[in-house]
Amino acid sequence: MGMPANSSSDKRPSKPDRDSGTPGRRLAQHAPRRGKLFHLLWPVTSYVVTNVTVTLFWLVFFVFNRTVVIGRRNVGEEPNTLLLSNHQSMLDSFLLGLAAFYPQSWLKPHLIPWNPAAAENFYKNPLLAWLADNWKCIWVREGRHDLHALHRMIQVLPCGGMTLFPEGTRSRDGAVGPGRPGAGLLILATRPRVIPVAIDGMQAVLPIGRYLPRIFKRIAVSFGSPVDYTDLLAMPRTRETAQAVIDRVMAAIRVQHAELRGRRRRDVAAVDEARRSTL
């Protein structure tokens, strides 16, 4: 499973950086450091913590809410696979990993994907930060312009899988927003299999500002065919090329998302029709 992304080999911040600002700002600037015991136990703790967590979320997604998964066979089990998805809630990465790799992850721990995670959401207290490291999260500082995090992603992706949300923030209305070039830079650097993923319904399960998931909602996840971007690899590795790559992926996500929304409307119409026929 490798080493956690926030390893003790990371360069320590300078003393002025450590001493400046409020404790909240220090949390937003630097990832928590881990000792030798943490790294020694991490392969086991990460395996246990992640699989137990997604098992609990399986109950949330598939028992207390109605979740439909489409196209799971498109994901496969190859390393260097990048799942790029629209973003609706803080639980999206759990949903993607579970829908793509669970329960195989119990027997094949290498399938557990890496998850770049916003520091202000997943590293705001020591317990949550410990859990995030064991969920194979990669600490991303507030503001998102984090070259160190991008470097860590480039290191770990070729040996495994990763979930990533190119929009960089959660949608408030469930619509698919524009993608940012950072994910495109990662693609140009590592040349992974890029699987476009569309999520629909998670904004109703855990809206922005809410901390406990709702139940009895409809959730849908669609894994598309790998995106072909080989023609863009011949272009200079610039921010513009990276944006072109991610724009192509986001176009595929929008098509899948529209299909999920259409499916939802048809299901609702069918339920309404069935109710009217029984009256």
C-alpha cells in the first residue's frame, strides 16, 4: 500500500512559518507530521480503518438510501487509474471508492484509492486528521494552489488508484461546474487511465453545512468509458493544455450527469403514474 502521503520525510516549515498567524492558519498551511510508529502501523491501520468506514457507509448508501451504480466494469483494477468526478458532498470520495472497489478491497487492499482532501474539511482536528491519513487522504491546503500536494499525487498515482474532483469545490445545486487545470497537470504528468464519473443525488444526502447524512434519498453513480486524450499529449505541457484535457473529461461527466438526471425524472414519472393508476 506504500507510505502515507503526509510522510515524515516532508520538509519541515521554517520557524517564521510555524510561528506566524493563528493556530487555524497554521493548520491550513502545513500538514500534520507523523512519527515512526504511525508509519510502521499505517499499512494495517489504513486497511482496517478504510474498509470498516466504507462498510458503514455501505449501510448509509445502499440500505438507508437507494443507490444505483452504472458502468462499474469500466473501472477495472489496473494501477494508475484516475477517477474524476463532479463534486456534491463531503462523502463523495467514500461513495466513489465503495462503488468502484468494495468489497474487493477487503481481499485486495491495493485497490483502496488515494483521495486528495481539503485541509479545512478533513484536517481541522487531530482525530479527523488521523482518520484522513488512514483513509489515504492527501492533504491539500486551503486555497487549492498547492504544488506540494500535486507532487505527492504524481508520486502515488502510478502505483494505485485515485479519486479526484476537478471542480475543486462542492456544487450547491448539484450542477456540474467547470474543471480546474490542476487535475489536467496531474494527467499530463502521469498519463493514467482516466475514468469520468458522474454523481447525482448526494447534494440531498449531505448538503453543504450539514454534518449528518440524510436517509431515504436517491443516489446514482455512473462510471464512464476511459477518456481518450492521447492527441493532447503531443502538445506542450502547459496550463492551457492541462485545461484542454480537463475540459474534455468534464464534457464526458456532463453527458453522464445529464443521463442520470433524465433517469431520475423517468423514475419519478413512473412512480407518479403508478400512484395515479391505483387511485
